[in-house]
Amino acid sequence: MAPPNRSLDRNIHFSDERNPDTILGGLIQNGSVTEKNFLSMFDMILVTTSPIRVYAKATGILVLQTDVPLQLGNYIVSCDDRIHVSNEAWLHRVISYSVSGRDNSFRDGVRARDGKCVISGIRKKSTASNWSPFEASHIFPLELESLWVQFNYGRWVDDIDDDAGISKINSCQNGLLLRSDVHKDFDQYLLSVNSDDGYKVTVFGADTLDMDGRVLDPSILVNVRGEGEPIFEHDFPPGTDMMKEIREGPYAQERFERELAARFRDAEGKDGGCPTEELIATWRWAQV
């Protein structure tokens, strides 16, 4: 039986300006793909030696580097040189099931951390040990472990010791808990998580679970990515130079802005909204 045709339900198509009646490709737009996202796709799809310009076939309006949702329709790719569709091979993903003790550790760790499908947001309803609707998915495919080792991706993993002969591909930091149907779509590239766009979910097929446009739970970003984000101290002992601690620590600007906003809110409750001398001094410190 022939595999499903991904192009049947596409509502966006693109062509070369030199041959506008020949469709080079397209996608299903469920609403989350912006003009900027669309332009970035051509970096992977097309091979050319000159910059490209993309415009709507019906109106001639240029597609720009904006966060405006891409409108449905046909688009023309213009370039001073000839363009070619890349023939780079795509990496086939195979759904990986737990078959060994090491895999069970990966599965159990991802279950304990996530507790829900992190892409759809659907939670495990039962408190019992029935995890049948959910599966622990490898972000970097398990069957491509040789590439993982070749490019030393294990160097980013810090929850497994650097023992000789262990690639760390089964680290929980390389995993997400997904519903079984979402897992299948993930492995078939029918949905993606764009790390360059706030970890936004894009669905390239029928969006039956309303996942398109969702952003991954921030707790996943904080705890899974790289070595994890820092845990900030808020309960400073008496006599501590709190502003110095914040200024010399990570995310100084963001932490300061939150601290300042909190103090202004506190001042509004105490004296009708007039900043205190401490607030003014704090604001001046930020300008240094």
C-alpha cells in the first residue's frame, strides 16, 4: 500500500519565478507559521548563491521578516540566480520502545518529570500506574545514536556520569513525554517544536488536538535545556547587598526589572503610588 501523500491537503504552495506554474513545494498552514518562519524554511529547502525574494502570486506583496501569520495561497520565489530544491536526505525516525533496563530508566525518569504530554498539554488522568496512553520520546532519535556520538551531543547532558562507553542518548534531558498519537506524529515530522521561535509548536497535518501555536511549558525549558537554568535566591540574609548579588549574577537585567516592579507595587500599596527614596536609588543604580 502506498504511503499517505503529504501534499494533498496543502493550502500554501511555492514556485520558481522562472517557472511559476510548476509547484516546488508547500505546507499545511494551521495558523502558527509566520512570514519569518516561512522565509527561514527556504534556507533548508532551496539551494542558491544569491538572496531570494518571496511574494504572493496573486498580489505581488513581499513576504517579510515579521511575526505576521502567513496568508494562505501561492507564493513565488524570485532570485537573480537559478534556484534548486535541495536533495539532502531527511533522517528517518523510528518510534523507540523500551526494551532494556537502561531504556526503562529513561522512560521512568521522563514520566516522573513531565506527568503529561508536553506538546499537547494533555495530562495523565489516572493516578494509577497505567501509562498506556503516554510514551517517552527521544528528541534526538535513538536509532541515530552513531550521529549523536559522532558530534558529541552527550557533552550537553549533565544528569548522567561521563562513564566510558555510555553515549548519554538515554538521558532524560533528551526526552519528552508524549501521548502515543502525538509521539507518532512527532516521529513522522508531522509536527515540530521551533527552538528559534520561543519553542513554538507547529503542526504540519490535521491539527485535531489544537496543538498548533502552543508553546512548551516553561518548566521544560528551565529544567531540560542544557544544564538547566539557574535557581535564584530571594530570601537574602540581613545585611546582604541584594542589588550587588543580583547585578553580579545571571540574568541581572531581567531580575532587576522584576525586583523594581515588585517594589513599585509595594510602594503603591503603602503611600498611594509615590516612589520611595529607596526606589529612586534603585532606579539610579540600574542606569549605571
